[in-house]
Amino acid sequence: MRTLLAVALRPALVALALIAACILVTLVAANSDLTGTSGAIAASWLAVHQVQLTIGGASLGVLPLVPTILMIWSVARGCAHAVTEQTPRHEQLWVLGAALAGPLLVTAVALAVIKDASSVIALAPPNALAAFAWVLGVHLIGAGIGMGSKLWRPICARLGVPEWVRASARPALRVGLALLASGAALTAVALISSWAEVGELLEAGDGFGGALGLTLLSILYLPNLAVGSAAMLVGSTAHLGDASLSVFTVVGGPLPALPLLGAVPAGPSGGGWPALLLIPAALGIQLGRDCAHRAGGRAVAVRKVLVAAAAAALALGLLGFAAGGELGSFGTVGVDLATFTGLSFAWFAVFGSLTALVVAKHGGGGREQSKPAEQPDPPRTYTLAARMLDRPVPEPVKELPGASYIEGEVVVEAEVVDAGGDPVAAASDQVVASTAAVDAEIDDAVVDAEVADVTSDPAEADLPDGTRTSSD
């Protein structure tokens, strides 16, 4: 019960505590009264889950991704600690139900608080069905990641998922994260190159407090801009109201006064921007190499590439959907989901498949390297002394019931009972093996003398070369 309560309520309570602390600090720093604090906390809980809010008649659907990512990580961590591969299936379902029930309960309370606070502050109650759907989706993703990290093997075995499909999960994750990291790097380069514009937007914050708040807000929105940059890298388009950006063209327009948006170029793109398309091509080549590794054949390698490309493109499309939305009078902010998903799949699938075919054809597809042929042992040449000394090592003496052991000898106490049968057959039922292993030092002079005695005997004439001499 303690485990289920922790899974259900710990992420929500920690998030609410942090939200309350931030809101209280902000209101006190702004010398504002605490009217509507509960409504602001409830609205922030929904904003963490990407629920669209309406404040003062303006729609706010573009919400920062950093709090959402942290919430998913917290839920995944709690669920991963609550289950193992040995956990019964009904207990696994209890953990999943707890991970979803707790946040839904908090969401119901938050909706009631917002409805009550809407009479005091300019906050309209959101769509209840959309709120529950977003909260359920965020926590379902977190629970799936956490429990899947511990249970993916038995789940795949139960569902009969082929091994090559499971092997395509890691390459898909790597290529998706690599594209997002490339988008973040492009954003950082654009911020550095446009530092003058960023500084002007920070100065518009009217003091240290305003500049600090704008800086923190820019950090929270950094993943959103990284997703837009990733869409540009594959050839898609990112929209910021009337403005749009791609590697082929840039259309200007009014932008919010957020320092992070100082990285958005104001004029048309340069002639070298299409060279950025080499980045998704390189990522597709790397995906093909990863999938061809230990694939066991070109057909399997290509199938792995296609599955990994589809999974990565689908995840990027969902992330692009979460990163966008309505932004008041500025209009729609986000990426073109159809082209972003389709082009991502095309880059990864085409270049990955070609690379997998080439790598697998040249033996890099993970086939076991042929072991070098074992060299036969050289023929063993025995002298007569070696033949005499090359004897099998005796096996250790096994203890027999009813036997007495005296330093290397076995004395068997037994009776021969005439059962009317053959005494030899009766005695053969009890086989006594008396073997003694003697540690000795071999004196070369003694061995040579014995060899001389043996080889001088004319009885050795039956050897292949006749009688041996003492030198032999």
C-alpha cells in the first residue's frame, strides 16, 4: 500500500510544492497580493501537462516542455522502483492504475479550483475532457517508460515480438535523440550569432528581476525551439505566427518579446543553409550501421532500419505536436507535423537501408567471424622410455562402503555368499578398484639403465626396426 501511494501521489505532491513555491516567490517579489494564488497553482499544474489555458481572453497553448519532461521522468522513476520481472501481473496492473489514478484525482481538484477562482482572476476554466486526456497521456508515457524498462523482456516474450524488432529499439532512440541534439546545437549557434538582439530583449525586462524571469522562461522553452530547429534540419517548416522558417526560405513576422526568439533570423536564409540537410543524411547512415550490426543478413538489417525509422519519426511527430499550439494574437506556433514526420522517416529509412545493405554485404552485418582453423597437434614421437612413462593418470580412489583404507591400500572386508549361482559372477557384482597415485621423482640415470636392460634383450626384435641399442 505504501508503494502504491508513493507511485500515485509523490510526483503530483512534489510538483505542486515546487509550483506553489515559485508562484509565491514571484508574487512577493512583484509586491502583489496573494489573491488567486490557489487558481494560479491549479492552472500551473495543468500547464505542466500541456493543457491549453485561456488567460484574459488570450489562448495560451504553447507551453514549455521542460516541466513536462521532468514530470515524465519522475513518474517513470517511481514506477521503475515499484516493479521487477518477478512482480506478479496483477500487482503490475495495480502500479499502473495508481500511477494514473493519483494525477487524475489532482486534476479533478485543480479544475474545481480554477472554476472557483475564475470569478477573482482572469482565468477561464479549460476544457475538462482535454485536461483529463493530456494528464492521462503524460502519466501513461511516464509509467510506460518506467515499467517498460524493467518488464520489456517478459512483455516481448509474452507477445511473441521477434528479436530483430526488439533490437531496433536502441537505434531508434539514438537517432531520435541525435536529431534533437542537432536541433539544440543549431539553436545555440543561432543564439550566439544573434547575441545583440538577445541582449536587447533582456534589457526590455526592466531590471534584474525582469531579466531573470525572461531568462528562466527562455530556458523552459528551449526544448520547444530545439524541436522546431530539428524540423528545419530535415527540410520541414517551423511556424511562429505569420513568420515561418526552413532551410530554403525565411518569412518574417511579429514575434513575442522572448529573448530565446532573438535567434530567429529576420531575413531570408543564406545560400549555404541547404547544406544542413547533410545532418539527417549522416544520421540515417549511422542508423543503418547500427541496425546492420549483428543483424544476421541484409533482409533483417533493412527491416530493422524501417522499424527504427518509423518509431523515431512517430516519436518526433508526437514531440512536435506537444511543442506547438495557439499563442494569443500571434496565431499558431509549431512545426508542420506531416512534413516533419514524413521527411524524418524518409531520411532515416532511405539512407539507413542503403547503408545497411552495403555493410551487411561486406560482412559487417554481425556475422560471427570465422575462427582460424585449428592446427593439428604435431605427431607424437615416443622413445621406449617415453612409452614406459606415458601412462594414464590414475583416477582417485572412491570410497566404498565397508572398506578400510590404509595409506594407499584398500582392504575390503567382504563375504562370498553362495547363492546357487556362479561364484565368479556373484563376485563380479562387487568390483573393487584399488588404485594408488604415487608421487615420485624420476632419476634420469635409473631410467637410462632400465632402458639399456630392456633394449639389450633379444625379445625386443619384434619392434619395427629390430633390436634397439642402448643409445636409442
